Amino acid sequence: MIEIVPGKSEPIPVTTVSDAVLRFRPVEGYQWSRVSCYVPKLEASTRYIQCEPRSSKDRPFLFTINVDKDFNQELKDYHVITLTTPLIVENLLPVKMEYKVCDKKTGGALHMGELEKGAQAPVYYYETQQELVLTIRIPGFDWSEKEPILCNKSKDLADTIAVDDKNNKSLYLSIDNVYVPLVYYRTTWLTLLLQRK
Amino acid sequence: MVVTLNVEGYGDIKNANIQNVGKFAATAENGNRVLYTVSYHKGSKIVTVTSPVLVENKTSYPIQVLVEVKDSDTKPIELPTIRMSSPLCLLPC
């Protein structure tokens, strides 16, 4: 068993690489993930891993697993498995913000808190099939309507959220759901041409 | 500069080129693939031999990884990462 602290990486024992199956869990209070990675068949992919809690009172712990290949042909057997936070709420407003991430069906709050300007809050405790909505409050305004931030149909995702003041005047704020699968950086002064095979 | 690295239990990794810094894959005598990186630190060339599969934790929680060998009982396995550091060559002035 290997324990990896946040921000660090560890190699999988080289003796097992040809036949290893990997399972994951957060350090305390959770069972090993049912979903596993069979190392010899690793393919570049991204998926969710859910770990069930030992206590029925707790919610499942979710994280994202991304398998990446080194595209250099010399290193075709080289893989990096990256575990990331499945959902991050980030406050890009110039003021402090209160927020609640709720289950769309029940309306119950799964995660709530306050975020200072520029601060982030990771959200791990929900289930893969859950649809989530977000409500926020900023100083001088009431709680907003609950807007969808995670749902099965991406076209249903909200891109704005409105908060009303005491005079019922609405302030419209943006919600960014940015997903970029591939980014090219040109860091030379030369023109870069790309052709898709 | 080409060297032969010998990793206990794996046999020789012949013709490992450590001339240039970078990340390289090689096959050991027993057929297992290993990764070695070449870097400089304070005038020493550092060769790190490691596994070709890395797990990176970018969450804010410590994460445990269970390594099971297929069709066998789950048993913890020791990490045989080998790190060698030696002044193989000097940095050019």
C-alpha cells in the first residue's frame, strides 16, 4: 500500500507493473474504491472514482482519476495517474461570497461555506449520479435561485446566476464551466502550424 | 555516455544513455520496463531509476493506493525505487 500526500507523486512498484491492479481511498474512514485500474491495460482517460464510507452517516468520497500517457514514442509505457478534485467552487467576485452546493432532487445542502475573494473550495462528498445546484449570497443581496452546475445534459448547465437586492433588483453574475481537453502553447517567436492526423 | 545499470532482481539494463538530461525508458534483463531520469544537481549528474507508472495526488487529502497483483491475495508490496546519485561528470564552465 502506498500513501501519497497532497501535491506529491509516488511510483507504482516496478515489480508489479506487468500485473498490478490499483484501488484508491482517502486515508481515513472510507473503503477501497470498487473501480480499479489494471496497470498493463492503462489507456489515456478521465473518470470518477467513488469510495463508500465505513459509517452510513457519511457521504461517499469522490475524486477524478486521469490517466495520461507520455506521447514521446520512447516512453510509450510511461503513465501518470493523476487524482484530482471532482468539483471546485472558486470565488472570482471582488467580495466575500457564501455558497451552498445542493442535491438537485432533494434540495439538501451537500457542501456550504464562505469564500473570500479569489478563494477556492474543493467538493468531494457527492455521488457520481447526483445532479448538483449552486446558490450563493453576497453582501447586500439575498440568496440566489438554485442554478444547475452539474447535470447529465451539459446544455442544462447554468451560465448565469442572479442575486436580488432589497428592492428586488437583480445582479447577474457569470458561472464558468470551462472544459478544455487540450491546450497548445506557442512559447517561441516562430509560427506554429498544427495538422490533425 | 553509456552505462550498464544493474537493479537487484532485474539484471542489467544495458546501454543506458546518460549523456543528456531527460526521462528515458529501458528494458531490464528480466524483461521489465523501467524508467530512468537524468538530471544535474550542484555539478553531479543524478540518475534516478523508477517505475514507469506514477500516481500523482492533486487533491487536498492524503490518498492511499492499494497495489494488488491480479489473481492473488491483496498484500502490501514494498517500493523498490532506486535512486543513485554520483558525480558522474562535471558541469562545463
